[in-house]
Amino acid sequence: MSATTEQDNWRHCSKCFGLWWNGSPTNGVCPAGGAHDGTGSRSWNYYLPANPAEHL
């Protein structure tokens, strides 16, 4: 069993109120239209648990 690690660079979208990974060249497609919007008071750098060994 491997240890759980963290992946950072997750942001809060002020349009759809979801999280998206901000490590891509674009902000991705937002279900509320256009690209995700990382502006606003809640768009901190969120760290989510990740277990890379599960994807091998």
C-alpha cells in the first residue's frame, strides 16, 4: 500500500463553483459557459489527496 500524496494547483471557479486543475495551458471548459474563472476570494491554491500508484 502506497502513501497518499497531494496534488496542488486546484482552483475554485467563480462561475460554476466547482474545482478545476489549473496546471494545463488553458482553464478548461466551464459548464457555466466559456473557460473556468479563477478570480474571486475563494480561488486559493487547493491541495487534493492523490494516490499515483492507483493509476499504474
